[in-house]
Amino acid sequence: MSDEHDSGKKAVIAAAAIVVPVMLFLLPMLAIGVLLGTQNNQSQGGGAVTNVPEAYRADVSRAGGVCTTITAPLIASQINAESGWNPTASSGAGAQGIAQFMPGTWKTAGRDGDGDGKADVWNAHDAIWSQGNYMCGLAGQVAGLLKSGKIKGDTVQLALAAYNAGIGAVISAGGLPSIPETVNYVGAIIAKMPYYTDTSSSGTGAGTVGTLTPKLVMRDATHVNVEATGTDQSSSSYAKFQCTWWAFIRRRQIGKPVSDHMGNGGEWDSTARSLGMSVSLDPRPGDAITFHPGVHGSSPVYGHVAIVEQVNDDGSILISQSGTGWMAVVTETISKPALSAMGNGIAFIH
């Protein structure tokens, strides 16, 4: 809901008008999506959060617990992008408050977050609570549209795009709109999430020494012979040689939990938590290691995911990974100091 895009909302409104008949047809399905996206499940959806102004920490944790898709670190990163934590912020287009709601949106989405009987856009407690609920509603709509095949993409990224540009723009584009401001908005929020993610109580980073079975069969020092390793290469959700493709088929081969819809590589840990999988900072053979966007040279938008093949006595790990840059499956050893330097920018899915 930033002012740069709000100044161009006429174009978005025109695009939305085109899809009104489609929306009317989809309303029953979207209603189901909203219900799925707004389940009150704070224990799963909230997640540990850090680096949030103390006055708003409880609000952010609560808003990040409305549904499993929209987490507290996402809420925090979004507030940072919208207003820089300024509860009196206003834009030239009329967006207001810490979460930068437009007046028209606030009329229907504004909620009383502190129990004083009023929904006040300038009250940060109200605005953050409303933000969490509104984002979960958008995530529910996006989930319904993805299921119907009307749009393609990642649920979280598309929900953020809808918050910024409107759900009509997402539908019109068939996914993430190519509006530069919206693309930058989504990328910046995803990239900043690790800063607000507190994983200090998730593990020690000590790891479990061992080697994954079945072992990889190598073509040379770094290239994996996927066929000889016996890995089923089929996947209906991930394109061949993307990092997510290899992580999915290798996890499936070794019998570890994995889903057809884990999102981008840098989002796998968040998705895993929402699905009830164990996630920590302690590497074990067979883990999926997720690199948040920009970490270890990964994409600043999509991040990366790989498989831990071996954990060594010195704390280093051997990973197998793929990516369109390689068009192959390759291995890499990452030292213990390098892992430590990445801090909360990585996580291990057990």
C-alpha cells in the first residue's frame, strides 16, 4: 500500500474491472480460501520474532498467529517496508498509519486490536492486528486462485503483491504483477524476513555427524550421477534442475517429509514449520538446508534450498544441490565457520 503504486491505482482499478465477472464466478471458492487462510492458529503461525520495537512485539506476534501462512517475521518485515515503524506515517496517495492502509480499505478491514471498542488506523495496535487479518484474508484468496489455476506463483509473494497493488492486479497478471514498485516491494520484504526471525532457541548448530544413505553416485568430483543414484526425477510441481526440484526428489527418495508446494527455496523452513515439520539450526544427514534470500550467494528474491548429504566431525557439511545455473546436480562442502557466519539466514528441515 505504498504511495508510489497508490498514485497509479487508476490503472489497477481498470484491470480489476476486467476481472470482476471472473471474481463473481470465483466468490464461493474464494470464501473457502479465506476460511482456510484465516484459521486462528497462533502456535503454528506466529513464530519467534526479534528486532521488533518493544512497544509492538506482542502485536506483531499476535498478528503473525492469525493463520499459518502469514508469520510474525513477515508482518514485521512488511511494517518496516510500509512505514519504517512510524505509527503516524501518511503517503501522498492517502495511505495511513504504521501499516499504511488506504481509507477505503480500512472501512472494511479495520479491526479493534487493543479492545478499546474502536478501530483506529492511527492506533498501531489496531493497525497491526488488522494487517495480520487482512494479509491472511489475501493469502486465503490467493490459495483459492492458485488451486483453480487462475494464477501461478508463491502464496506469500502473491499475498504481498495483493496488499501492495490489489488482488485485481494479481488476477489480471495471472500471478506476480510486473509493476516495478510491486516487484521491489515483495522482494525487499522477503529479503528482510531473516532479520526479524528469532531462531536462537531452535538449536545449537552442533549437528549430528554421519552420512546420508543411499549415498550419492558421482560422475566426477562435484557432479552427481542422478540416474545411478536411483533418484526418481519426476515432479509435477518443480521444474527440472531448479533447486526445489532436487531437494524435493532427494527428500522423497530418502523418505523424509516434503510437500509438492513448499514455495521458493528460501521459504522452505517457514513452510515446513507450518506443516508441522521439525526445523532447527542443527544439521543432520538428510536435512533440507534452506538459504534465505541473498544468503550464501543465493537469489535475493527466491533464496535457495539443498540437501545435507554428510555432517563431518569438524562441523562442516557436504550438500547436494541443483539450480538453473548448473543444469545439473552438484556437491559443495561448507565449513563450520561459514555456517556460523550465516546465522539465522539458514535453517535445517529434519
